[in-house]
Amino acid sequence: MVDSQYYLPNDIGVSALDCGEAFRLLSPQEKMYAHYLSRAAWYGGLAVLLQTSPESANIFVLLQKIFRKQTPAQLEQVATAAGLSAEEYQAFLVYAAGLYANMGNYKSFGDTKFIPNLPKEKLEALMKASQAFQEQPAEMEALWDSCSCPLFSLEDKQKQLGLGDKGITTYFSGNCCLEDAELAQKFLDSKKLSAYNTRLFKRDNGGKACYEVRLASAVQKGQNDSFTQEPSYDVKPYCTRDRFGMKNLAYAANENQRKMLEEYRRSFTFGSVDAHKEGSRYWIKDKGPIVESYIGFIESYRDPFGSRGEFEGFVAVVNKAMSERFAKLVGSAEVLLPELPWPREFEKDTFLKPDFTSLDVLTFAGSGIPAGINIPNYDDIRQSEGFKNVSLGNVLAVAYATQKEKLTFLEEEDKDLFIKWKGPSFEVQVGLHELLGHGSGKLFVQDDKGKFNFDKSKVTNPETGEPVSLFLHLETWDSKFSTIASSYEECRAECVGLYLCLKNQVLSIFGHDGQDAEDVVYVNWLSMVRAGLLGLEFYTPESKSWRQAHMQARFVILRVLLEAGEGLVGLEEVTGQDGKPDARITLDRSKIHTVGKNAIHRFLCKLQVLKSTADVEGGRALYDGYSTVSDSGAHNFLRLRETVLLRKEARKMFVQANTRVSGDSVELVEYEGSAAGLIQSFTERFQDEASIIHSTAK
């Protein structure tokens, strides 16, 4: 029997993201702008197939060819005739939907591989009985041969994404290890080149290592074919289609949007990170747009080394009512920031008030859809020029809805309260996490002219009393802290949310007062400690590694709160009503404002000081220590992990609408919230460009 974590269950939740009302309120020009940006995002999103696994692109093309000829309903009769049961055909639909939703055959949240929950020969029989195969047997056979083995393979290395012997990655060639990644990073830094939109390939040249850097660009730049013991910068494009059309410009609302789009186009054409940074500067200046968007190589979660970005592009419409609350939070930021537990010198000199809006997603192309975003991720821009925060309201509305019977690891008396306040409390947490979590804290930096962004004579490390260390010119948070950077920063932001949600001023902004406010605080903290336990699903004991930055962060916070003692958090192993292993987690709400607050105060201060001072050694020691999952000590976390896997609920998938131009107007095309609806949305999304998809994916 294959572990169920490598299948997507037939009853997996699939929800349609509702943006109909928000889209209908747009002007004709705004609808056109949203449409063409969405097309650019979806085409750029094809790069994620190349960034996920070697086989993902061909699986995608195989599915597209099958479903372009026959809808899921039409194919069902073919499946029955080919010998598939109803459950097996549903498993195929769920797999196809999962491949589309994750833009690859590894889960975007957790980086675990998933395979079809039906025999290989049954899927092959269905493929060969399809109309697509009947019309193009040679091409379909070739596609099947190229991907059928890895499609079903669960060899140890292929079970998860990782570098070297820890898993599969396409950011590096299979013969690369951590030392190669470090060497290449040093080389790129020396040449003032960003790794953000690259992949690295290692070759042997007469016993010497040669490194080829593949750049995400639409055109091929010059190449340096000299081979040295240092990495040679052999630039080759790995995104070969320029789909960021100039039609966007015709519908831009203002000059900032036009300049932003021009810089993005230059970035994608020539692979220039500097151009993307320049576009991001114009994007920051575009205050309060009705149609919000961002596109490019953004998050570095899935690069095993932590310095390369995965492509994503989103287009969304502002929810004005919720955005008013976030605007109030922004207005209170300068009062709330001094409440954070680090010395004033460790905070930015000036808080750059960002846009903070609630958006209804129209398009989110990439491997998954988050609940909130703080961007851009360029440290130098965020530190000195600004950033934006967005909360994705229609994602929040459906992503965290929970049925009582599926709510695990809580006492019965907590469940109703949890269900009632989970959504509102998460809204508060997301707001604080993005704005005052990612938006706070200073990095001590020395620039290329030797100038410091702090007073060296006055600033000392509050933990040691010693002078502070710092980031040198060209060193960034990601390049310096590499493999722990993403999770460490998510942990810091989550802690800020927990800490500041205790403030009545914050709760009042979100409309919570009195007993309701106390319930929101309780459920927010309870959600965090429960999430820490659930996070064990995303730990791989064989490699002793974490596969998901946010869940690692929440486990770390659980460990911190358990360590606080005094009965704040309880975690015990029990036997469930079904006779199988279970667990119960409890939180003493009377101690949140005392024991809990003090624990987060101490830990958050340490996190910020280590980050500000570029103390990689200290940061790793602290974070890796709390990230350790063992079977010793007060809690057997390895055994609890087995219980979590036994009781886990699959993460929901989202069905997104399409847009299409009809005459002088744009229509919104919506789909049902089902695996079949998700498949149909992707089939129609790329319906007329099969050859382009195939060549791009290849």
C-alpha cells in the first residue's frame, strides 16, 4: 500500500473563487486591463511547470490534449468502456485537477509528490481510448512514454522536492549539491548578478566543473563558453516565449502603470532583474488602483537554496469595504511599531506607509494561491522605498471554512468557538503578519561606498552588549541566510501577528470589542498552536528536512509556547473514538496575555536581532534548534507526526474564472467548484494556443 499522503483523495475540497460582483463593477477599460494582464500571467505561469519537476510540462501537455478533445463528462463513457470504475475515473479527474492547481505534480504547499490513485495500466488504457490518441497516436504515445514512469514513480528521492540526495529540483541539475549552490551564489554576487530568475546546471569539462546559468528570458543573450574552475556564466534562456504583450499599455490607468508594464516587458524579454526592480518601483507608486496586479519571479520558497524565485502573476479587484479596515491599520502602524519588543534602533528609520488592500482574486497564476502577500521581496526596495500588502478576501472566504466533524486535535468545547472565529481571527493575523510582520525591522547594511545605515558608535546588540555585525554590500537576506531565510522570516511575521493581536486598538480596527475581541485572540492563538502540530505533516524524517516554510514556522512557535510552561499549552497523545491514535491540544486563555506574551516577546526580539545583525550562525542555531523533530523529550513529535498524517485533511483546490474579449467588451467566464470545473477552466484558458503551450512547456 502506498502512503495516502502521495494521493489526492477523491473527496478533496474544490471551491470556486467568486469574483463576479467585483468584476462587474469595473469600467470597460479596467476590464480590458484586467483581461490582458491575466493572459500575461497565465502564459508566464507555464514557467512553473519547468520549475517544478522534469516531467511536469509533458504531463500538462498530455492532459491538455486529452481534455481539449473531450470534456470530463464526455470522457467518462470512454473510461467506463476502457475498464475504469467510477472511483478510478474520479481519481483521474482529481489528479488532473491537482496537476493544474499546483502547476506540476508536487504539492505547492508541502512540496510532496502526488500520483494518480489508479493503476498505471488503467490510465494508459484510458489515454489510448481517448479521441486525442485516435487522432494523433504517434504524438500521444511519445508524450506518454516521456512521462508515464516518473508520473507514477515514488522512489525515495522523488517523493519530495529538494537538492542533491534530499529530493528533486529543476532549479539545479541532478548532479548539484549544496556546495555547488554556494559556489554559484558567490560567483553571481561577485558579478553583481541576481540568481532570482535563473537555474543552475553543472557539467564536467575534462575533470573540471563548469556551471551553466540559465536565465529566464524571451531572447537569448550572449554566451561565455570559457570553462574555468569558477562557474562560467553561460547564459541560456529557459522561458522562450514572450507573452507579455503591449496591449496592456493601451488600457493602463496612469503613467505609473504604463512605466511599470514597460519595465516588466524589458525584464521578461532580456531576463533583467534590474528592470523588474524598476517596474516594482513604479508599482509601489501606483497607489490604490482598482485593478491590482504583480507579476514575475517572486517567492523563493521552493528553491532548495532559497535565492531563486518561482514565477507567479496575479490580477485582482479591490474590495473597498475590507480595504478601509486595512487602511486604518496602516494609519495606526506608526503607533503600533514601537510596541514591538526590539530596541528602536532595530526598526526602520521611517515607516513607509504602504498600500494595504483587500482584493478579490480574478487570476492567480503559479503553483498555489496564498491568503496574503507582502511585496516586492527586494530587501533594498522594502527597506528604503516601500512595499504593498494585499489580503486576498475571496481566498480567505473559502480556504479556511471547516466542518466540525473534520476539525481535528481540539477539545469538543473549543470546536464551535473555533469555527465561529477562525475566519475573523485569521483576517486579523494576516493583516498584522503582512503589514507589521514583513513590513517591520531593519537590516544593518554597509553600502558600496562604505556608508552605514545606522550609527555604529551608538548601536549595540541587546542580547550580548557587543557591537553589531551587518550585511555587506550586495549581501541580501536571502543570499545570506539561504536555506532558512524564508521560514525564519515567516516565523518572525507570525510572531508579530500573535504579539500585536493582543492590542485592543488592533482588534477594534477589525470591529471586535469586549468578549468578541477576547474570543478572536483566543482562537488566533489556538489556531497557531494547532497549526504547529499540523505542520508535522510537512517534515520528512528520512532527510530531517522541512518542506513548507510557513508550517515549519508554526511548529517552531508551538515549541516556543510549549517551552514557556506554566500550563499555557497542553499537548497529549490520546486514543480517538475510532480506536486509533489521536492527539489533543489545549490553550489556557487566562495565560495568553502573561505567559504567552512574555514568551513571544523574548523569542521575537531574538529573531529580529539575529536578522538585523546578519548573524547567520546564531540564527541557524536558534531556528534549527526549535525546528528539530525528535522522539525524545516531553513530546514524541515523530510519533505525533504519524498521528497527524493519519488524521490529515487534504488542502483545498481553487477554480478560477477566465475572461474573454467579445467585441468591445470583456466577459467573465465562471466554472463550477469541482475537479471537472477546474479542468474545464484550464482547457479553455489555453484552448487556441496548443502549439505554443507545447513548445513553451518543452
